[in-house]
Amino acid sequence: IDPQGVVGDPAYGEYLSGECTSCHQASGAANGIPSITNLPTDVFVVAMHAYKDGKRPHPVMQMMAERLSNEEIAALAAYFEGIE
């Protein structure tokens, strides 16, 4: 469950994950870009909402987060939490 009260669907998150994995490595490698795999759901959701609200500075991440609904953020969080 995310802080916004939305339960994430990992299958939907996997469907949406293509844009994320164009930069973030699905393997969990962090070669200059932070890993988002195996990240606790609440950490992922809080970070994405901070980008979405402009509280966390990074133009690309802000642009990506602004386009996502709460449901989509929760789905991505659920998917990436389960990747080992």
C-alpha cells in the first residue's frame, strides 16, 4: 500500500516499466543512475511524489513523475520492489 492509499499492481507496473528501465538497470546495477530494483514500496512512492511535486530536483525525473498517476506510481513501486 502506498502513502496515497493506492495498492499497486505489479503486473501493471511491469507493463509500465519500460520507460524506467531505459535509464535504470533492471539488473539493479547503479552505474551513475540509482538502482530502483528491490526498493521498498514506500521509499519508491515517496521519492516519485517528491519529484512530481517538485520537492526533489532532477528535471528528467520530475518530467517522468509528473506524467504518472498515483495508481501508476504504486504499480511501478510494487513491480520494482519484487525484482531481486
